[in-house]
Amino acid sequence: MHGGAERYLDTLLQYLKKSGHEIHIFANRWTQSEDIIMHKIDVLALGSFLSTITFNQNLKRAIQNAGGMDCVISFERTTCQDIYRAGEGCHIEWLKLRKLIEPGWKQFSFRVNPLHIAILSLEKKLFSLTKLIIANSQMVKQQIMMNYGLPGQKVCVIYNGVDLQRFSPGDRNKWRGDVRQELSISENAKVILFVGSDFERKGLLTLYRALSKLKSDSLAGDVHLLVIGKGNIDKFKSIADKFGILEKVIFAGTQRKMERFYAAADVFVLPTIYDPFSNATLEAMASGLPAITTVNNGASEIIKNGTDGFILHDLLDYNGLALMIDNALSNSLIIGENARHKAENYPIEKAAREFMEFIQLSKNSS
């Protein structure tokens, strides 16, 4: 895990420590920390398929050997836990949605790819065997119930949380000028921020198309698209060139101090095909940015359309997306202020506290 998921788990671990729990971490890789007992789980690293299968098998054996666990919680697709946090959503839903962006031959490969077969098998087993499920959005809860026939009372929704001190509108005064200077972006330019790894899934192509449709009078000057994350940069540079927008697009790769880049931007846009709950969306809102995303992002459930952000219902509607971006850029201060107020309802401490309460509930019902 990385980024927001990593911070979320770290906060949860701190709560568990303060409550006096003995904590065991079972993982293939983990940074050793104080007061945590580490169990290394070996995998066959000969491909994602074997890695996925052998991790689950070896994990079950390790937990049995450790013995005496009051509650086993998994953040990964495994079959030996009391509580599973479905942070990655439903793989079966993602495969359905990929048909929107993949050619026919690739769609056929989903049926025979050993990795997809393994993940779907694990999903089916874990949702059947696990006592309680935590979904990070109502969207994911409904998908689990629909695809795997789980009753609603077995699935609890706990939205992701955000570090409200780290991500704040006050960062604009601290970082905005420096970051723009580093990226050769003028002070008066408008910056659209895209954050996400796997550019295809996150909808970067749709954003490209929308960028070419923006109204120049609403921009009052230059506009740049700042892309943060991991993906095929050469491919998407070539696509940007074909659209005639290459000079507007800046690829900054993966970044650790994301608060600096939210501070440099004017609006956050993530036209994702599928996101159980995008941490970046909530971080952008906490940073005082209007957030534009799709209905297939679980984070859209906390956005009031037109007030603290915008929700695109047709995933590939780049004309509609362009209108939303124009609106957000023209009203960025008031919408961004509303977004910050909304984000303040979702501090990361609240998410961890609700998780702790859910753990206690599962122990009491055992």
C-alpha cells in the first residue's frame, strides 16, 4: 500500500497502540516499527498470479502458527480474516468497466488471464468467508451486495479520512509560488491538477479531450494541466501532441509532498473510470480546491454537485467535463472554500476511530 492508504493504516495502528492492543503485522514487505510484531510472508515472485496465490496460502499458515489472535483484519484480498476492508473495491466491477476503454482483444484476455481468474476466485471466497466487511463508499457496498449476494448488515461503510493539518488552503501561501517557479508556470496561469497512477483508468484521455474544449474567455490567460502519478508518460505525451495540447501538459511523475502541488493548482480533476474512494479527491478538497470527478469515484458521494465540486455522470462526456472545468475555474475561490468545509467532516482520526468501533463490534459479536 502507498499514499493515502498507507497514512490511513498508520493512523489506525496508532489508535490500536494507544488502546493497549498487541499488534501483529503479516506482510511480504513492511518497515519495522516500535511495539509491532512483524511476520514476513514469503511469496513466489514469478508473476502477479503466483504472488497473489502464494501470499494468501502462506498467510493462512502463518496466522495459524501464530495462534491466539482476537481479531484478524485484512487490507488485501485474502481468505483468513475476521474483517476485510475492501479498499480496492470489486475487481469484477472494474473488469466490466474496462470494456469502456479497452479494445476487444484485451477484453477477451480478461477471461483467460490467470491473475484476473485468481483475484476473482479470492474475491468470491473472501466475501463468503469473512464475518464483516468494511467498504469505503456506498458504491462499493452496493457492488459487493449485488455481485456476491451479501446482506446489507454484513457490510459497513466507513469513508476514507484526510489529514486536515497537512492538507490545508493555507499551503497556498507557503508553496504556490515556489512550485510554479520550479515548473515554469506563470503566477497568473490556471492550473488543472490530475493525480493518479494508471492514466487510462483514471481518465486522463477524457481530460485531454476536455482541455481542448475549454472556453478561452473563462481562463483569463494561460492554462496548464499538471499530471502527478505513475503511467506511460511517453504514450500520453504522444497523445497530447496529437490533440495539439502538448505544450499545456506537464508530467511531474510521482511525488511524496503532494500538499505542495495542491497548493499550486486552481482545480482538481479526476475523470476516473473506477475508484472505490479516491484519497486524492478528498486531499484536494481539504486543500481548498474545487474537485471534479465521476460518479464512479466513491468520493463523489461526499460532493454536492455545483457547490463544493462537480460530478460527471457520463464517464466519457468530455464536453460536459469541459463545462464543469470552466465553471470551477471561474468560481474557484468560493467552490474551493466550500470544498474545504466539506472535507472538515472527514478527518482521518474520525475514520480510524470508526474502524476501532467496528473492530470492537466484531469482537462482541463473536
